[in-house]
Amino acid sequence: MSDYSKYKRGSEWRKWDLHVHTKGTNKSDQFSSQSFDDFCKVFFRKALEQDIKAIGVTDYFSVSNYLKIIEFVKNINDCGAFNSDEKAEIKEIFILPNVELRMMPSTDKSRLVNIHCIFNPDYVKSLDNNFFGSIEYSAGVGRKYKMNYQGMVDLGKSLDNSLVEEQAYHKGVNSFVVSHSDLQKLLDENSEFRENTIIVVSNSNKDGASAFNKHFDLFENDSESCLDAVRKSIYSISQCIFSGNEEDRKYFLGEKGDNVQTVIQKCGSLKPCIHGSDAHKEEDLFKPKQDRFCWIKSDLTFSGLKQIIFEPSDRVMIQPIKPDSKNERHIISEVQFISSDKLFGNQKILLNENLNAIIGGKSSGKSLLLHSIAESIDPEQVKRINKRLNFEGYSFENENYDFEVTWKNNEKDILSNTNPDNKSRKITYIPQLYINYLAEKNNKKELNTLVGNILLQDEVYKSYFEEKKSEIDKISQKTELELNNLLAIRANAMELNKQIKEIGASKVIAEAIKKIELQITEGQKLSNLSPEDVNKYNELIKKKEQSDKELQLILTKINVLKRFSEELTTSKNELVGIKHQEDYLSQKGKLDKILDVFTEIPDDLSNIKLLISKDFDVLISNLQNEISKLKLDEFKADVDKVLKQLNIDLAPFLKKLEGQKELKKISEQLEKEKQKKEKSELFEKQLSSAVEEYRNSKKRITNLLKERYLLYQTIVAKINETKKEIGEEITLNCSLLYDKEKFSLYEQANKAAIAKDHFFNKLFIENLVNYDLIPDLFQDIINVLDDNSLKLSSDETIPLKQKTTIDEIFKGIVKDNFDLDYKVTYKNDELLSMSPGKKGTVLLILFLQISSAEYPILIDQPEDNLDNRTIYDLLCKMVIEKKIDRQIIIVSHNANLVVATDSENIIVANQEGQDPEKKKSEYRFEYVNGALEFSSLKNEKIKGVLYQQGIKEHVCDILEGGNEAFKQRERKYAIK
């Protein structure tokens, strides 16, 4: 990292105490230290404790104590009260002389007007001649006394000749009054004095002891002469106000009582309020009342302090804690090249927490630096954008280089480490021409997508939108499920209706049953069977059935016994074998095969085989005996005899029953009809339930459609409530649209057959669906008729094209085809009709103003294609506002965008070889950086073009209109 600038992050917030008295102060000296050296030890110890970085050593009409403080610091190494680190820190404290004067206006005698002159330390040697020796006071005795030491002594003695020199000096100090005209004359005639002095007015009702001075009330009701012409003149020559009162701050910034122009008219300019401890004793050193410290954002230089005059609201704050505090995780602390010496070397660039502007000539490495930062942090985002822009990135032949980004929380991102797991931090990267690329997409759909995505950069809105969209998605899912349920219910109902038609309605079947029952009654009368006949007939039939049953039981028993005998015979033959008979060979049984295995068989075992054979013979014989006992032939003869007699007895009855055959058929038909009636009643009950559930399902879907519609409307309302006013005359308006071309019923309808006054046409307003009517339309749909028309419950019909089903109509109506439509205007000029440059600027402002993200913004030359007025009116104001919340790194070639935005850190880029006449640099690409207030006239003897002059000079040299931009900034809040 180079030694180009002492303050390597540009303008930073630091605590300044510009109103501190010291031991031996010319008025109200309450310090108790034994010596000035002892006092200095307490003085700097308390400054270190409070982290004070700049001190205005204050005294009445004198800088003597300031010089003593400077002398103590000069010899700090000899002081044993501080360690080496503390001594180094004390040496870095910026110490300025603050000379306090008194002016007495001709009215409002209860108030003194104290004037402070804060001087550039480099100008102190000139004060004796140019200041203390140039102002005189007549004291009304006909003689003028100079404001220097001897003049004070002479004035004191003129008032009391008995006083010794020191007493006379203090008498003179307490009596000397500066006239406004003398100070005004000095400022007018001595430009060197004017450039090296900051005039601060302090209003108090007790010298040196006022904690909260009230200035603003002097300007309220000034028509009543509360503020006289002399006091107005004093405020006009002052550049700052010593006051810790918030009401004063608001007034002098044009935020209370009077507007900006009126304050400028009354006071000559807007004025920053500064504050100090106004300490007159040790315990009050660097301890302002209520810890209202004075924070100034600048280098620790007199030029840095003067920046509060040009930026009175943004460069100074009075509050307990550091302003513009950001999350350390979202602040890039420094970046570093890692490469061979001739390309980049190991240059390190420290960044400011607010606005960092990269400037330089063409191809000087401005965009390369920004691209390297972005690619190191979020390579996927860079790759995606580069692809859209057809940009392949940066590469150098035969050179290897790496790049490292260090965040304020000490986390690092390295260009060569492309592992996605190590890329958790975020940035917003807008390279050169990317906004132009977006702006060239000149159609409504792409604009809506773009603005919608921009809106989602706002974390609060994103959370709200995602919550509502989640609810919408859930409703759409429920609607889809409910529609599937509806269609299933409808299909089931249609099938039930078909079944009912096939078997007949229960009422119709009931009428048929009545008729059949009447036929049966009539048929029974014609059969002429008495009850006694019927009983007799039934008795005979029973006997016949009983005889048949008994015969069947005997036959079954005989069959079973025969099967048993056959099975026993088979088993016996398998075990003991079959002896030789005529025509057959003997066959050994299983028992013989067992005995054959052995050579000698005991006799008792052979006997056992014989016993088994005999036992089988006994069982088989017993079964044959049982069969014989049943006497089947005799039993059959008896049964046949009984049946013959029964048939004789039944003959008279059968004759009468011949007429009942038809009656039997009718009875069977009756039973079938009763079964059909039961089925029909069941189907009718199910159909009734299905119809009721169908109606309820349609109602639920209707309510879901209304609920989803309402949720979309709440999103629209949210956008219009919170995002309508984006910036300077930029407005955003959102509306909910449903394009009729996306509404399927519009395509399904046979529009050629629809009259102009038909209900269907009320569903549309020009090219949009009138969605207020759609949910109820869904509820009203009944069916698609055979003539290809959609029937509604209101008896309306909508002609349809061929082959359109009710399922398709329902599915089309419930589909979510809503669009959020955005209308963006700037000065009543709609975005789509703007020039590409202006459109791009408005999109950029939308992109950055809407977002509530905290991570850094990297922008490359957003001013392309814009005139200076547009840049000043739009871009500058946006950047000034946004840098408070987010760190910004911007590449620019526009002076207004760098200077008017009060960039805290200017990074100047240069590539060796662009200008052969320029001094040789150490690296091919070089960078220096510092604050806008860092000024150093060009010295061509210094090696390296970047090191030859200060940041201010680089800005004026590189950026077209740089000088004018600085002048415009200085005139911004003052009378031109």
C-alpha cells in the first residue's frame, strides 16, 4: 500500500472537540493542575479515553496556549506519562487554534455574541500581522488599541493605570470588543486570511459556560426586530454555528422554521452546527453535555474541516455514537492484487464505508478493479451478467494474478477460490452498459418482470410479498384439489343418473309393482285351490320328498361302505402281497420286501405277517356283512310302492295347479321389480347427496377464487402505499391485470354468435378480464348443452366452439393468470417512452432506492448517455441518500457524480504506457486513493504520475468539468 495519502480510507467519521479551553485561559480559568505540563498530561489522557481525533484549543484573543500544547506534543517522546502506542496516537491528533472574540450588537443587551476564528495551523505564523495586528478597538477614549498582546495591556492600563502588566492584559481582554465591520473588512481585503479561517458564531448568555446555545429563536418572529441588522451581519459572515441544540441544527439547514432559500437569504448560507465540551476545568475536558459529541467526516486537516461548510448536513453530526453505522459483515474493508511485479504487484487499497469513486483515463483499470472485486465475491452473479452482455472478462497473456477482498469482520473472498461453499457474501453488481441492456428491453412484459424483481430487493416488501404469494399458492393448490373433487363428484353423479335411467326411477317402479301385485291377486282366485286342498297337496309333496330323501341316504351309505372295503383290500395287497392264482403271477407285499432283507427270519415274525393278513380279511368281511344287512333291493321296492301311491293321491291336485304356471312367472317378476326399486332408491339417495356436495364444492371454489383475488389486491395496495414516491418526481404505480387472451373462456366462446349486448361482453373491459364477475360466473355455470352452449343458472347461455367440455371450462376459469402491472413515470414521462439513457437512470434509481439490502453496491459508469442535468437531478441525489445505508463503489468519468455526491474515498487508476511523456510507474496498473479534500499541487519531479498531485487535482485533471463541479459544490448552500 502506497504512502500517497496519510488517510488511506478517505473521509471518515471521527470525534472532534473544537471548543476546549486550557490551563491559563484568559477567562474563567478553573483548571486545578499545578503546571501546564501537568495539565497537558491530563488533557491528552482524557482525549485518548474519549477517542478524540481533533482538538480546537480555544482562548480569548490569543493562541499562546495553543502553541504550548503544540510544544508539548513536539516533545511527547520525553514524557513518561504515556506508552509508545499512546504517544504515537497523540501525535496523530489534529490540533487547531480557536480564537474566541466578543461582539456586542446594539440591541438585545442580555446576550453576547461570541465569534470564534478557527485557523489553519499552517497559518498561525501569519496571525500576528494578519489578524491580531489588523483589528483595533477604540474603547470610546479616542485612541485605538490593537488586538495583540501589547494592545490588550495598553487597553487595560488605559482603563486602570494602577494595574501591573499581567493584570492590565486580562483587563484588556475582558474589555476588548471586535466590531463586525472590522472583521468583515479583514475578510474582504485579505484573501489569505479568508482561506485559512473558519468563522463560527456562538451565542450564549454566560461566557464559556453555555451547553446548549439557542440561535434559532433569534430568527423566529424577526419581523418584530428580534434580530437586528448587526446581528444578521454577524451571522452572514460566519460559516458555522457553535451549538449542540438540535433545533439550531434544523434551522440552519433549512429544516425548521424557514426553508433553505430563506435561511440563505437571512444568513448568507446554510450552516453546519459544531459542538465542543467548552471545558474550563479538568473534569469537563472532552465531555460535552449529554455526550453530544461532535462527529466530523473528513481527513484530519484544515481542508477536511472546511468540507463541513460545503456539506453542512452530511459532514457533521452531533450525537453520542458514530453516525452511519453499518454491519461489519456488509463492509468491504480492503482489496488487494496479488500478481507479478510488472502487472499489479501486491497493491492494497483501503475502502471507505460509504462512497468510493474510481476514476481514471480510458483503459486505466477502473472497470477491471470493480470487476475483480465483484468476481471475487460473487462469481456466479458476474458470470450471469457477463453472459448477457457477451463479455468474457479480463485476462492477461503470460501473467497470473489473484485478487483478495477482506471484509470488515476479517472474512475474506479470493478470486481463485471458486468453491460455491466459500461464496456466502452478497453484492449488487451493475457493470457498464448493464442498465442499458435492461433499458433496451422495451416491452411491457419484460418491464414488469424487471420492476417486480427490483421490488423484491426490499427485504421488508419481499417478506410481505412472499408471505402473500405463499397464501396465494396454497389457495391455488386447494382450488385445484377442490376442482378435481368437483369433477369427480360430477362424473359420479352422471354415472348415478345413468344407472337410474337404466333401471328406472323408484316412483315409476313402485307403480309397476302395484300392478303386478294386482295380477297375482287375480291369478290366485282363478286357480280354485281351497286352503284345505293346498294343505293336503303340501302334505303329499312333503311325504314324497321324504321318501326320496330316505332312498338317497341308503344309496349314500352303501356307496361309502363299498369304498371302505375297496380301500382295505388295496391296503392289504400292498402290505402282504397277492398269492398265485390262475392267470396271475404272485406279487410280494411291502412286508415281504422287508423280510427279504434279512437271511434268517424268526418264526414269530412270519406269524405276525399272517395275523395282519387275517385282520384285514376280518375287516373286509365285516363291511360286506353291513352292506348285506341294508337289503337295498327290498328297500327300493318299498319306496317305489310308496311313491306310486303318492302320485295317485297327487293327481287331482296337479290338475288344478296347471293354471298357476303363469302366476309363478308373475311372482318372479314381482321379486325382480322389488329389487330394482331398492337399487333405484339407493342410487337416488346417492345422487341427491352428490348434487348437494357438487353445489357446496362449487361454492368453496368460488370463495377460494375471491380470496385469491383479494390477496392479489392487497399486494397491489401495499406497493402503492409504500413505493409510490421513489425519488425526485419518480413515481411507481401498480395495478392488477388479467389479460383476456389468457382467459380460456374467451377463446372457447363462439364470439361470432354473441351479440354486442350479451352478458358475455360484460366479462371484459377492453383487453382485460373484469375479474370482479368471474368467481360468481363459476358458481353460475350449470352445463354444456348439446347445442354447444354453456348454460348458466341465470338462464343465460354462452355459445361455444365445437368440442368444448365443461371440464375444460372449469379448469380455464380457476387458472391463476394474474399479472402485476407497473407504471413508472419521471416528471409525468412514462418509462417506456423515455430515451434509453433516461430510462436506464430511472431503472437504476428504482433498483437502488427500492432495495433495503445492506450489502455493497458496485456500479460501473451509470452516467453513460446522460446529460449533466439528469445526472445531477437524479443520480447524485440517489447516491447521496443510499451511501448512508450501503457501501457504494462506483466507477465514473463524470465530475458531478464524484464531487456533487461528496465521495468519501476517491480511487485514481492509471495504466502505464497510456501517455509516453508521463513519468514511469512501478507497475503496469497503479492505484492511489484519498479524500476529496486531499489537495496537493502538481510536482512532476515525483516518480509516477499518480503520486505527483493530490486527489482534488486528479479529479480536476481527469474528469471533465472537475473544477466547475468543486465550485458548484462550494456555492450549493450559499449566496452565489
